[in-house]
Amino acid sequence: MKLRNMEELASKKVLDKFYQEYVIEVEPQHKFKCKVCGKLFKGADFVRKHIEYKHHDTVEAITKFFNSYVLYFQPHHPNDPIQQLH
């Protein structure tokens, strides 16, 4: 698997976890609620779509933070110790 695909897979896992945390099931009504704004929906998939479109800034901030973290610890061009000696 290429590095880019691994980064995308890891990013997808982080977003999936984010969506799981921000979708709240309301037991007696069998509905689902958006944790950001409190709006009720019939299904968890609808809440996920709602978060993607209405709270895109929150999703973008999570993605940006994750990508910064990944790129910080996995630089594209590691320093070559032999070149540093010259």
C-alpha cells in the first residue's frame, strides 16, 4: 500500500471516530441527534451527512489538525546523514 493511501485510510478512521462521537442516539424516541447543534434525525447516516454539509468547518479543522500531525512525524524528505557530513 502506498504512503498516500495509508494517510487517507488513517484520516478516514479519524473522521469515522469523530462522527461516532458526534452522533448521539436518543433512546426513547429511537432518533439520532447532532452533538454540534442538537438537531434530531431518523438515522445516524442522516446526522453524518448533516455534519459533513452544515458543520463542514468542524470537520475541516479535524482533518487539518490530523494532516498536520501526520506530516510532522512523517516528513517527505528525511535528512541524509552522509550529505550532512560534506
